[in-house]
Amino acid sequence: MVCAQSLTVPLLAAVIRQWHRRRPEVAITLRESTAMDEALGLVDSGEVDVAVLTAPSAGRFTITAVAEEEIVLATRAGHPLTERSAVRLEDLDGVPLVHFSPDNGLSAWLDQSFAHAGVHPETVMRTSVTATAPQLAAAGLGIAVCPVSAVSHGFPGAVRSFSPRWVRQLVAVTPGEPDPLVARFIDDLRGHGMRVPGDVRTQLAQDGPQDLTPR
């Protein structure tokens, strides 16, 4: 299988562990990717049975929703944006941004989201690794806009929700109707859902609206 880079620990790891314990005869090979086109290419070629990533626009695959994931603001503790009762995309205009490299699919996706909102953050550096962006932001290099799956337990900075809440759908992509074994694995992913560390969840729950609005 192949998955978006930041999803390995919060979504897949526990399910894979259960399968190793309960179905040791089933070998699971995991590849991580930051590019949707690469992941879909592996599904299309038959190199992998399933990809777990954000919902693609291509209609030639079978798509099964497995979870929702929040997009959050990550930055250093005490950043002025974290003192507001609600952070809006519009508040990011001109703000120093730790962005993603072009080889990470989040780069183009965020650029489109910013353009749609008429927002122009100032990119100060880029990283290919999704989980690195919030860590660099926490170190004081700016802010990061990232999936909550990129924010680890013990995160040294601050993390906040947007208003309205910003979520994206995570899906399992198969070349056709999944066989019974793959379908069972997908069901287990749906049952597990996205796990957010307790300290991160506490920060997100302390303020902001509770509605979930995909963009």
C-alpha cells in the first residue's frame, strides 16, 4: 500500500499493528509519498492494492471515505495569531510562512487555497517533509499551515484551528472494487479513524467554533 506521508502514524500504524498480530500470514508493505500523482500511479499500475490519501479528482478509481482530517495553524508559543479567539485564513496575509516544496502535494493545494481566499503569506522557507513544517514554525521561523497529522505529541509550539474549521477528507483508493482482504483493511481504517495526540487536541479545543467546513 501507499499513503500520504503524514498519515502513517496517526491513521495506519495501529491498524497495521493489529493485522500483524491477528493475521501474521498477511504481509503488508507500506510506501509513503508526498505526491498524489505518484501514489495514484502506483495504484493504476497495480504495484499497490490501495492508496490512502486525500480525495483525488480522477474518476477512474474506486474511492472509499475513511476519515476526516483538520488543517491547522502551527507556530511558536506566544505568536500574536494564537492570542486571537479565532484564526481566519485572511489573517495570514503577509505573515511569514514555512511552506512546502513543490514535490509535496500540499504546496500546490495550499497555494490554491490561499489564492481562493485572496491571501498572500510571505514564504520564508520550504520543506519536503510534511511533519517538519510545524517544527520549523515552532522554532520561530514563521507559521505553518498543515494537516493535524503532522503535529506530534509534545509539540513545542502552539496549534490552533481556523474559523471556520478547515477539514479535508481522507480516502482509500483502489483500482476497482477491493477484494475481501483489502475491503476488511479499509473497514478497519474507518473504524480506527484519525488519532490526534491529547495535548494537541486540548489546544484545538480551547477556542474556536466547532463547525467543520471543508475547503
